[in-house]
Amino acid sequence: MRDETLAIHGGYEADSTRAVAVPIYQTVAHEFIDADHAGAIMDLESPGFHYNRINNPTVDVLEQRLTALEGGVGAMAVGSGSAAVSMSVLNLVSAGDNFVSVPQLYGATYTYFAHVLPTLGVEVRFAADDRPDSIAARIDGRTKAVFCETVGNPAGNVIDLAAVAEMAHGLGVPVIADNTVATPFLLKPFAHGADVVVHSLTKFVGGHGTTLGGMIIDGGTFPWADHPERFGFMIEPEPAFHGVRYASEFSDAAYITRCRTVGLRNTGASLSPFNAFLHLQGLETLAVRLPRHEANSRTVAAFLAAHPQVASVSFLGFPDNPYYELARRYLGDRVPSILTFTVRGGRTAGIAVFNRVKLFKRLLNMGDAKSLITHPASTTHRQLTPDDLKLAGITPDMVRLSIGLEHPDDLIEDLDQALAAAAADAD
Ligand SMILES: Cc1ncc(COP(=O)(O)O)c(C=O)c1O
């Protein structure tokens, strides 16, 4: 099946009720037939559901659908994108380890890496920028992963994933890529060498600003068993779960199996069946929503670029964007509907536009059917120091737009009146 079809049918076969929509299995547990059945399920010897902190039939369909769309071998849903980010790295690190991250990250991811993981003895080494050489310079024998966003939020950088993956694999290190901004319809990280993909489903997949969710997908590509010095825990018996040996017993699904048996089982950051159902509804229309998001964002970007009060526009669809070539290589002729701009008059003028919009919603989300506006330096990235902001590709005057599905003329009229009102405020 092609992507558009997978997004609607992937991972679901109706049971005896012949329900066409994926049913919401709103239950905490599933009854065992007998003790042997219980043992076989608990030891992962036979597939099945037993307790919904660990798996659930509705959530399972969403996991299979994202696995198929990304081209992975297995996936695990969690309650939010942040849970996906944190669990994706916690699955590989212990106190004393490190991993290397690009600096262009979503704000809460940056804060978690910079200020929370170090308190657990995990060092997150930020590369000076997103180039393979800069990342390689920070890798050593205790490095367990490289973390990046395929398209950075809100910096809008496009990682040269194939080059980063080749470098990291040469040093025996897997690559985790957050594909939230691009979605699997615009970019397939596994095809370019990523080993693990994470998503905030909260954004484009859900698509309507109603539901938090996250997903971790295993590409099944990384040869854990070839690196016993670095990934012994994938080879040795797992003390936290029935002594299983992930690499030999689950081969290419070793990473995602450990994620579930150790990560999800113990953190309990599960996605609820109802929220999985809502994400399934969103996913069904993602393929037709994205082109409208994109067309609207091209119209808005062109309007802003031509506006005398606008100082700069950062949009991946513009040939003068520093990441234009990489965007062409990795996204083809498509672009995400996230863009940033600055207004003449700097930070104060940017905040004035933010304050003066009427149709755009002032909030922290993106990827909604509704158009959204954010001032990253005072919201999502508020906790960053001026130096960290610069490293993350955020300027104090930057305003970020997530372009929705409204009529583009209404969006332009709103921005036009907000720019005029902001100018009047400044007089
Ligand atoms: C790129 C990226 N990753 C992860 C997250 C975290 O997702 P959530 O808000 O679902 O926890 C976000 C949130 O904006 C994001 O933009």
C-alpha cells in the first residue's frame, strides 16, 4: 500500500464485529485464558495484550500505522512527544554516558537535555552546529547516540541526515531523529540512515490541536550486537525484564522491545486508547491536509517577504534560505508550513505583531488546522540564555507562524492589520 492508503488502512483488520472504524478498547487489562497463557504473554513468548500500561489494541493499530508509514520494524506510542523524546534517549543511556545533540531543538527538548539529564549523570553534548564534523568532534567511547530534528523547530534547519548517519555509524553510534515537523509524508528518516525516529503526534498527525501524543519508531537497522562495549545491555540478560536478551531474541526489534519492557513499563507514559483513536482520525487525512498547509504557507511567506515592515522571512521554500539545497534533497519540492519572520523595530515590534493578530492564535502548538503564532524567545525557548538562543538558531525578534488550513486571504488580511497596528503602536 502507498502512504495515503496506509494512513487510512494500515495496521487494522476488523474483528468479528466487522467495525470499520478502529474500536476504542477502553480497558485496563485483558483476561488470561490460564496460567500458561499468562506466562507466555508475560515472557514475550506469544503476542497478546495483558495490561494497558504496556500495550492496547487501539494503540497498537496506531503503532503499526506509523511503523508502516516510516518504514520501520516496530513502534511504541507514548502520552506526548516529550515522552517520546525522553524515552528514546533513556533507552540507551545510563549515568556516566553521554549523547551528542544538535543545538537546534524544540525548547522543552533543549531544556531537558541541558538541565534535567545532567542531574541523572547523563551528559548531553551540544555540537556547535548541525554539521557532521561538528557532531563527530563531540563523540567519544561513552557516546550512546546522536540526536537531531530532521527539520528543526523553530530554527527551520534541515539536517544532512545521510552524512550525519554515515559519520555516526562509522563511530559505532546510532542516530535518533525527531521527524515531527516534516512528518513521514515529507521525509523518511530511515531511508537516509536514521536508526530511531520520534514524533510528537500532537502536531500534524493529530492535526486539530486536541490531543497530545508521541511515537518512537525503530528502524531495525542498528547492529547493537556488533558493539558489545557500548551496548552490552542489548546483549546481556535484562535484569529488569525476565532476563531477556534483546539483540539475540528480538534481532532487529531489539531497541523498541527494550523501550517497552523497560521504558514504558516503568515510566507508565502510555498513550490512552481514546487519544490513539483521535490520532488515527487525524492520520487518515494528513496526506490531504499537508498540501493545503503548504500552499497557504507559500502564500503567506510571499506576502511577508514583500511587506515593507518585515525585515526577514525564514522559509524553506525560498531559494535564498541557507537550507534550501538540503530541503530540496530531503523534502523534494515540498516544504513544512512552519516559517519565521522578523519585523523592522526588532523584538518590540515582533511582540507587537504577536499581540495584535486577531485570527492567528497566540499559543505554543504547531501543525493545527488553525493558524498559530508564537514568539519563541519569550515562550517555548524562554528559559534559554542569550548564548543558548543563538546556538539554537533563535533570535530575540523572531516570530514563528504555523500556517493552518483557513483561506489564505484571511491569513494575509490578519497579518496585514497586525503589522499596521504594530506600526501605529510604535508611533
Ligand atoms: C519537534 C518537537 N518535538 C517534540 C515536541 C514535544 O511534543 P509534545 O508537546 O507532544 O510533548 C515538540 C513540541 O512542540 C516539538 O515541536
